[in-house]
Amino acid sequence: MDLAAGRRPFAVLRRAAHRLRRLAAVSHPRRIFVVDPCRCRMASEGHAMTRLRSEWKRTLWGLVGLLLITGGGAAIWVHHVWSHSDRLLEQAVRANLDRLTPGINVEFSSCRFDLLRRVRFDDVELTTVDGQPLASVPRVIVSIDREALARRQQLLIQKVTLHEPRLRLARDIRGGWNWRDLALEQNGRTMFPEWTIDRGQIEIALDADSPQVRSLSNLNLRLVPAGSDRYLVDGTGQIENPDASSPEAQLTLSGHWQVTENDFSISGQLGDLVIEPSLHEFISTLSSGTADDHPNRLPFQATDVTLAALGDLDFRVSSRQLSDDLDYKLLLTLKQGRLQLPYPSDQPRIIDHLSGQLYLDPRHLQVKTLSGRDLDTTLTVNGLLELTTDPPTGQLDVALKNLAIDQRLRGSLPEQWQPLFDVYSPSGRADVSATLQPTGNGLWQFSDSVFSPKNCRVRHARFPYPLENITGTLTQKGRTKDLLVEIDAIASGRPIHFRGQVLNAGPAAQSQINLSVDRLPINQQLFQAVSPNVRRSLEAMKLAGAADVRGRLIRPPGLNQKLTTTLNGRFVDVSVRYQGFPWLVEEIGGEFTAAITPNDYSWHFNKLTGRHATASLTGSGNFDGRPGHPGHFQLDLETRRVPLDSHLRAACSKELRQLWDRVRLGGLLDGRVEIRRHGTQPIHVSIPRFTVDSGTLQLTGFPYKLTDAQATGRFGRSDDNQRRLTLTSFVARHGPTRVTSKGVLEIDRRKDWMLRLDPLLCEGLVADKDLRDALPGRLRDTVASLNPERPFDLEGLIELRGAGDPGFPITAAWNLQTRLPDNRLSAGVQLENVTGQITSRGKWYGQHAEMTGHFALESASLWGYRFRDIRGPFQYRNQDLVLGSSQAFAPLNGRRANLAIPLAERVTARAVGGLFTLDAQARINKQSNYHVKMNLSEAKLQQFARQYLRDPKNLKGVMRGWLDLRGKGNSPSTITGRGQLQISPAELYELPIVVQLFDVLSLGPPQQTAFRYAQCDFQLANSRFRFNSIDLVGNSLQLRGRGEATFAGQVGLDFYSMLPQSRLPIPFLQPLIAPLTTGWVAVRVDGKANNPQARIRPAPVFDDALRGFLSALDNPAGRRQLPPLNAPFGHRRRPFPLTSPAARTIDNGRLR
């Protein structure tokens, strides 16, 4: 560290490693000395450093003394200025008060600076020149420009805060306000201060015959300068209510004030404003003498209406100049209220639950959804009035809901409506809507009134039926006496409708009224009202029910004029049973028109509808004629959901009944039926198209009942006069099974029939009892033996043929594709989780079936083992099923030519990484004898252990083998057979049995290269494996064993090995055992396969059989070569490739 030339020396303190070092700088240029008092070391210049330290202390003490003297003098000067500042401030304020507040006397108890150098005024009182109190403020805080006050004795106010001020605005009995002579001096003002009112109160007192006082409390107001002469205003407050039980109105306001131009705009809201009589009186007193002498602008006198309500008042008040009129906008939202109306005078109406909005500005008065209730009557008012004209223009829309119709109402109606009231003598309730509009003479008049009765009662003078439950409208057209009639009523229990108009209502009125009667009973009373010819036609059709009748009543203008009438109508709930097709049709509806004269008649039917049970019919028709001479009859019907039941069968012709009996139809039919008759000829009925829904179908020769059937088609005769039922679409179900198809059913003159379903799709087919019972005998046994336990799908073609004689069997042919989603079958053995497709093509001859096909299964499980990608052909003939190739079961001859069977002709499958080939044959009956031949190649032991062992070990190897099985039924106890299994390389060192063998033989822990291969030769019988030989062959160890294992996992095995004498596990017995066994040792393994127990057996007795069994161990070097498998059928001999990854792993381990 260097010191700059010419600079004074200084000291530096530094703490390092918890020791304090002092760096002392001396005047010697570019030299620094370090003093370390902790270590007591000092540089060579120590004496000079001590002298410099003493000089430094003297200098420091001198500076401290100088600062003390200077600070004391400054304190004395500050005390002098502070003690005289309050007096100077008060003098400056009082000198400027007259200029700042002309016309106001201002008094205060004290004026001083606070700690923040703001000016504080206490107990400020403002009075007028004549001594009237104007305002009082307990505390005023004024922030001033202190520099201007100190230098120029000029008072410049920056901010004024009024704490809890109280302002009193009073008006005397002559209407003069106490603030009328006030004025503010603004000349020369360069800036406006910010004003803040904290918890203020404004009191307005009106001195009149009955003095009124209203207060605004908790006023928090801010006036913030926003320019040279503009304030932004923001505040809140509460308007006190004289009634302490009512809530106080909450005031919020904001706006601006242009000071120099006297321009302001304030907007805000009074929330929860209580409108009560005292407020009415206060506002009336406040506005007395200020309103112009105008006539009443409303349809009632405001003084006659009493309002008590709670609401929110939104307001906006603005003015361009103080001398101009205020521009205001007021929106009163009523939450709840009560209104008392003065009429009728004998019993004023009280409207409560009042709500809505009232908008007022200098030009408009608008009423928005002002609603209330008078008992059960609801009043709603909307309207807009233009107040700038005299009289005002606009309208008020008044709506009354559920108005009581009585004499009190009659007295309230306009005079021109009262005669109409007397003609109908109504009683009950109604809805009324009317429009009030001012006239030129200042009166208000009703127009466009609408009277809507509800459940009223009327007895009309010109129609002798009493009318009840009257609804509808009577509408006034403008201000005229014309009425629009739209009235609905009930007469004698039936509805009556009146539609029309009355012009110039009175004795000479002109009218046109359309009369409609709904459900007029069709009975003898009606028959007597029509002409005799029409009466006979109606009786022939056996009509019963009711009809909607329409009539038109026309009256020309003038006195004593008569009505003219025309007729049309609609059938309602009519029933008919026509003699040509005696099928009862009920609930008939439709339109009809009739032109009936004494000479002829003509009826037209349109939009006919009818029902029979669940059936519905639509159609049209007509008939005409003269009395005694029938003419043309035509009826076209569209049927919907006609039940195919015995009633319809009985109404059909003989040919249709024969077809019906063959297919046993049921369900609901939609279609078109055409009925024709000319004069006296027989009726002809045809069905050009039909649709069957929710149907059932059960053929005579194949009683497999289909339900929920949906079909479309037609029925007719072909060119060769055969009856043909064509199905253009067909969908049906049998339980969970869904069948879709198209087809043709033909019946010839001999009644032989053919049904062809193409294409056919059966989804979710279940081989349940219903399906088996519907099949012929042997085919039934075949399906029962296969016993698919889960649903499957069929798709393809089926053709069925039968004879008219039910004794002849039904024959069939098919070409189908079967889809099995996770199914379970019995094909000699039990197959589970079968998923895939089976294609079959075959014929049924009435007694037996023939079928060939091919299956491509994604997966299937046999005895708990899962196989995938299963493909192969099959054949079925007279209960014999062959999977794969039948050549696999041919007798062996010569050089086993059957080994060359192509894979495409066999069943192949993949599992645990290997390829399985299979050929099987079975007799599909109740016993289900079967024979299975299967080869295994290149399967992975590691994958097998991971999938099927509970505790997978580190087992590896490639498996090959073969299996020849025979069995009966699904019981494992009936399985017999034999096979071989080979694993190479055999990494079985973690197999429980191998671990036990190594432990017992004291061979140490097994290694991965313990065995080059493992091979076993076994037989199956009585639910157990019998191992003829088990060979475990390694480089240094060879084991040969035999024994048994049950299907439940219980083992009993004997293993033999010839060990070197140095490795006999019993050293002290070695001299005795060695001569007898020549190195042989025997181990017995018992227990469960996953938890075996091994022990060394005593020396075995070497007879010829044991010597022959162990002779294979005499040549260890030769046994290291992988032996071939002795399959009695088409096993593919593929030795383990030495260049495979597994072989390379074994060789590398051997080298390590």
C-alpha cells in the first residue's frame, strides 16, 4: 500500500484471524509500517511511530473542542428563532385573514408551529359579519411555505387539514341564507392549497312554520389541486336520519371544481336513503318559492300521493357558471317502499313492496320498472316524459297483474269501457295494461288498453251458454271504440274460443267473430245438428269421440242484422271401426272441411292421426256423393308403432295371416297402408313399405327368438306371384346378442320358404341354453362341447330353407367369421383368454354338419400358460375336430415323411420368446377325447421365470422340447403322455433344487457356468410328472437324476454324481466309502419345488438297472455335447447356435 505524495499520514485498523492489527502510515513516502500488538512485534522505526501517535491525539482533541463550541452557539441561535417563530407566525396570519376571508370573522385560540413545522390553529370559529355562527373547527393544520414566511414574511398555504369541522347552513324565514354575503378573494393568487376535511359535519337548518334540520356527518373530503385553478374532489359521509331505527344514508362523491370560472361537476351516490314523510316535508320546505307556476305535469297531484321507501340515489350535479341553472341527473333506485294512491276516493289503494327506478334531469322524467303490490294485485309502471314542453309529452305504461274484477274496478274504468263491462257481467281476476298520454288540454287519457281476464266468469246475452274459466284479451284500438276480441272460455265443460273484432261497439255494431269449440262430443246431439245424409255416413263409420269445430259468425252493420255461418273442424279423440278393415283405430285427430247442401255433400280429411294401443296413424282421404249414391273413397295412412298382435292379424287378409304364422312376428310396425274403394267394389289393402321396431321374430324351424328387432322392408307379390317379404335392414337382439342383417323371405305357392340373411352380423353372441335348444341335435351337442363361455361375434352369410310341412328339417349354409374377445373354449382341453378371429365355411344337412376354416388368434391360455399369435387351420366333420394337420396323426412309415408338414398347415403360436407348433384332434361330444402333439423351440427360460414363477430367479437359457398328450374332458387327472425338455445353456444356479444340491454336496456357491445344458425325459399320468431322466451337464460337474413331481408342485427326486475322492463331503469316512462307491454320491430331494429339502443318501446298491442308468456319466467329455431330442413326430432339430449371444456370454464367463 502506497501513500500519495503530500498527504497526511493516517491509521488503519484491520481485524484478521481474530487479531487486531494497526496499520500506521508515516510521512516517509511510499512506506507502511505494521504494528502487531498481539504478537508484540514492531518495525525498526518504532520510536518515530510513538511520537506521531502523540501528535495525532492532540490534534483530535482540538477538533472536538472546536465542534462543541460551534454546536453550542448554533443551539442558542435555534432556541432564539423557535421562541419567536410562533409570535411571528400569528402576526403574519392575522395580517392576511381579512384579505383571504372577506365577510367572515375568524377567531382562534392559538397559532403555532408543530414539530413538523406545520401551522396549527386551535378552536377556530367562523361567524358572519352580523355575528351568526357559520362554522367551528377544533383543530386546523396548515402546511405553509416556510422559506417564503422566513425571508419575505409572506404566507403561502400549501395544504389545509380541518379536523372535525362543523358547518351550519341556515335559512331564515324570509328565505335568506347565512352564507349569501360571503365571497372569496382570488386576485393575485398563484396557487391553491390542498384541503382535507376529517370527520366533518354539515348542518342545514330551515326556519319556517315548522323548522327542519338535516345533518351530514362523518364527512371525509379532499380537495386536491389539479392545475393552477382546478380541484379534484373526493369524499364520503353519512346523512343522519331523524328516525334512529332507520339506517343512515351513506354518501360517496367525487368530481372537480374550476375555481376561477366557478365551474364544477360532482357525482356520487346516497346509499340506503330513507324516503319518509319528514324528508318530503324537508324537500318541500327547501324548494318552496323556487318552482315555476306551471300546471300539474303528472296524471295525479303529487300532494295526494304518499311515498315511504328505502333506496339508493345516484346523482351528478354540474354548472358552467354559478349564475347558471344547475345541470343535474338523479337516479333513484327503490329497494322497498309503500305508495298510497288517492283513488277510488272511498277506498284508497295502498301499493307496497315498491321497487324500481326513477330518473330525473331538467329535461326528462323517466320511470323504469316501478312495481308494487296491492294485496294480490301487482302494479308496474314504465314511462318517459319530456318536461321541456307545456304540457309535457311522452307516455306512462301501466300494467296491473291479477286485478280483482268487481264494482270497485268498474268505477275506475274509462266511461267508454263501462257498457262493455255491463254486457259481459264479468267477475274474477284479470291483467290490465294501458298507456297514459297527455292531451292538448293538459288532461291524461287511456289508449291501447288491453284487458286480459284470468279464470273469469261471463254470461253473454247473445250466446246462452255460461262461459267459465275465461282467458284471453280485449284490446282497445288507440283511443277509439273499436275492440279486438281474443277470448277463450269453457262452455258445458268444453273450451270455446272467440276471435274477431267489434267496430263501433253498440246496437248497430259491425262484427266478425270466429268461434271455435274444442272436443265437441260426437254424439246424437251433434248428429241431429247436421243434415240427414251426413248423419248416415257418420253412423256407417261408427264414429265416436269428439271434434274441434270452427265457425265464423259474420254480422253486417246496422240494426236487427242476422249472422251467417260456415263450418270446419278437427277430430279429437275419435274412434272408428270401418267394416272393410275391422281394426279399431282410436284417438283419431285431423282436419276436416265440409260443404253440405240439400243436393250433395263433400268431405275432405287432412292431417289425420290416430292410435291403436301404442300405434299411431297419420293420413288423408276424401269421399263424396249424393244421397243414396256412394262415390269414391280413398284413404292413405302412414302407420307408426302398430303392434303386431292378434288384433292386427285378425284384421288382415288370409294371405297375410299365412305369412304371419310362418315367421311368428311381433313388435311395432311403421309403414304405409293404402285403402281404396270404388263404388260398391271390395276394398283393396296394400303395404308398399314398412318398418318394424321393438319386434320379435321366431322362425318355425329355428326357434331362436330375437327381440328388440328393428327392420325395414316391403311386402308384395313378385312377378311369378310369389309372396315376398324383403328386409332392406334388420337389427335384433337376443339378450346381450345383437344381430344386424339384410335379407329376403320368399314363400312359393307350395308354401316352401327360403330366408337368406346377407350380410349378417351377430355381436355378443352367447352360446346359452336358448341357442343350443334352437339348434338341431348333433349341432347342439357340438356347440355344447365347445362351450364358449363368453360372448363372441359372427359376421357373414346364412341361408335357411324349409318346407311347408313342419315335419321336414331345416337346412342351412353359412360362410362366417367369428371374433372371440377374451373368450373361453373347450376344444378337448380348456382354452382360456382366447382373443382373435375364426373363419368358417360349412353346411348343415339336417342331421350333421361339415365345416372348414382357419383361425388367427391374438392370444390364448392353456393350463395357465399364455400363447400369442396363434394361427392355423381346422376341420370339423360329424363331431370330429382337427386343429392343424391330420397328417401329424398318420402312422409313421419309412423315413417319417410327415416331418415335412409345412408350418402353414399346422397350428403355430408364440410364448416366452419361443415358437410352438401344434397339431390336435378331438371328438367333440360329452366326453371330448383329444390328442395333442406339440413342439417347442427357442423359448427363453428367463422370460418363462419372470412370467410364471412367484419368485423369479436369475434363470437363463434357451428351451426346446416336445410333448405328446392324450386326455378326456377338462380334468387334468385324465391327461397322459410323454415329452422331453432341453435347456441350453442352462443357467440354473438360483433354482431352489440346484441350490440345495450344491449345499448338500458342499460344492460351494454355484456359478453361472455350472451347466452347459439341462435335459429331462418325462411321462405324464395320474396328475403327476414321472421323470425318467434328468441330466444337468457342466464342465466340472455332472448330475443325473430321476423321480416324480405332482401337478401341485410336490417333488421327490434322486440325483447321482461321481465326484473326485478329494471332494467327498465326509472326509473321516472316505477310506471306507471310496473303495465301495468309486466316487459316487446320491442326493435325495423332497418337498415343494419352490422350497425343496435335500439330503445325502447312503451308498446305493449298484444293480444292473442302476448301473445302466448311471452309465451315461462314464463319459463326461462326450456328454458335454448337446444331445438330440427324440421326438416321435415332426420335431425340428435345431441345435443351439454357438454364435448366439447366449453362447458368447457362456464362453466369456468361462474365460474370466
